[in-house]
Amino acid sequence: MQINKNFQKIESSYLFSGIAKKVREYKAANPDKANSVISLGIGDVTRPLAPACIEAMHKAADEMANAETFRGYPPEYGQDFLLEAILQNDYLARGIALDKSEIFVSDGAKSDCGNIGDIFSNDNVVAVCDPVYPVYVDTNVMSGRAGDKTENGWSNIVYMPCTAENGFLPQIPDCHVDIIYLCFPNNPTGMAATKEQLKPWVDYANREGAVILFDSAYEAFITTPGVPHSIYEVEGAKTCAIEFRSFSKTAGFTGVRCGYTVVPHDLKADGVELNAMWARRQATKFNGVSYITQRAAEACYSSQGKQQIRETIAYYQRNAKTIYEGLKACGFTVYGAVDSPYVWLKTPNGMGSWEFFDLLLEKMQVVGTPGEGFGPSGEGYFRLTAFGSAENTEKAVERIKAYFAK
Ligand code: PLP
């Protein structure tokens, strides 16, 4: 037996496990401060599910208790009621014509962003933003598409720096690439892209025969008019883009697990529809999302569900504003927050991002995420998230303000 040696190329700890370890060690060494540590680090939600979702789940669980209404294996691509709700609300209502057969319900965007690589040759050249959600890179390393690790990152990956200098928007590559990962609103920078800013990417991909893998996991946080919620709002995207969506940040489903991926029929390569390939892949390796979960996801689109979800998003948006304005008031250069639950800040006095992590933890008992963990261009930046409680968020910001006012 031989193992997949690509796994040995990857650092053993995922960024957030590394952070969790540092926090554990700090708490063990400082038991008197252990209880006052506030995490504005990991991107997990904290508010409970919308009552409409809970009610739908209870009802669905009761259906499972009766032979007449019991459900076994779900359809691989999603229950019709959920596909219909997604189609109507997320696409048709925004003027995007799609067919239900172009939507694939899954257990979340992370799985789909990782698994999508199955349908592409390992010879493709991948381009990612830098900093980046680590899943895009690591899954390509695992499959052998990333090449070898060098001082400048993976040898076969094209890195597109996103820094304050370019407004956190990547430059179109000046070479040919095949697979482009874009995520807007962005994790980690919290910055959004307008239709006009995305259009050149769609044009590039159509011209080069490339595919855009568009991660729209944070679309529910968009407030700025003109910022598209879907890549298909950009003309020409149906022939070059796959879109990933998630109920995780939209409706607090990080623990429930549900998302979906759109693969338009118009998207073809080598004369083959990528839709058919993804359908084949899912039917072979995935057995669908539980009925109870899909009923909960459907409830997000009821009028009550929509209202309740909006309230929760507004709660996190207030936190984002608290962080953004609090830090700005004490002299930090801050980005993001407007269309996103993430605040991206420039570390003060040229401090390294891990150095700033240690300072926040040790002096203020606040946990964030060092920008460097998202890629080399994240060095000198730091991410705070709006997913904590309002009380903890305010407390954390007060501590930061008090420390830096000194
Ligand atoms: N995509 C991005 C950009 C994310 O930041 C995350 C989670 O933090 C995900 C996808 C994962 O989404 P899901 O919970 O649906 O797997």
C-alpha cells in the first residue's frame, strides 16, 4: 500500500487548530485570566437558529416517526421543495434564469469547494487570491495540483495579491490560468466586489477557457447597492462560473450543515457539460442531505424565516460596526465590515501578524486571526470577526481601545 504523498506536503495543523492550541496553552499558563479570554477569531456563528428553522426541523422529525411519512435516502441533488425555494428566492427573484437541475444541494460550501477539484484535470493551473480561505489551496495540494512548496508558495499555483495597494481586489493574471477561485464578499479581507469589478474576470475566463469558482458564502451580509449576490448577475458568467453558497453564515447552519452549488448547463469544457460531471460525481460520492436539514433550509425562505434571519444578520452587522468604528477611533487602519462579518485591520507599527496575535491574547485576552495564516500577503494584517456576542464584542473593543490609548 502506498499513501497519497501529497498529504505529507501539507502542514499538519489547519490554521484554526494552531490558534486553538496557542489559546489552550495560554489559558493553562494563566489560569487567572482563562475565563476572560474573548474569541473574535474563528468564523463560527453563535446566535441560535431562526425559530422558523427549528419549527420546521421538529415537524420533519415527527414525519420520520411515522411509516407513512418516513423518508429514507434523500435525492442526491436535493429535495425538490428546497431546490424550488432556492431557485425562486436566490435566483429568479434577482432576475437570474436558472433551472433546478443546475442546483446541487450539499452539506456545505467547504465540501463542495474541496470536492469540485474531482472534475478537473491535475494539469490545470490554479489561481487564488492572497490572502485566501485556506481550503482552496490545501485541497489542491492534496490532489497533487499545487506542485511543490517553495519560498514563494506552491510552485503550480498563481497567487494574486490582495492588499491595501490594490483595494484588496486581485489583478487579472497576465498569463493563462485554468481555475480561478474568487470569494466575494471576501474571507478574510471582508471586502466586496461590484459587478463592474467582476466583469473583467468573467471576460478573462470566457476568453481563456478558464473556470471561475465563485464562493458566495457571505452574500447575506451585502448591504452596498451594486454588489452582486451571485456571480450570475454578471453577464457572461453562466459559461464560465460555478457558484458555491452556504446556509452557514446566512442562517447559522454551521452545525446543521447545508449549502449548495450551481453548475450551469452552459458551462462546458472539451465539449462536455460540467453540470453532468458534477452530477455524476455527487451521485457516486455523496448521498444527499438529511430531510430534516433540508426542511430547515427551506424554512429560511418563508416570510417568517427571512425576517428572523435578517434580524440575526443585523445583530452581527452591528458587531462588525462596533469593531470597525472602535478600532478606527483608536487609530487603526481598518477594512471590510460593511458587506461582511469580517474586519481586516493593518497591524500597528509594522508589527508581524503573529506578533500582534500574541499581544492581543497576552495583554488584552482577545483572540483574532493573524493575516499571515491566510497567505503571505496577509502578513501585516489581522482578522476580527463579528460572530461573537454583542457583549463580548463590545468588551473586546473596549480592551483594545484602553490598551492602545496608553
Ligand atoms: N467558504 C468560505 C469563504 C468560508 O469562509 C467558509 C467558512 O468559514 C466556508 C466556505 C464554509 O462554509 P460551510 O460551512 O458551508 O462549509
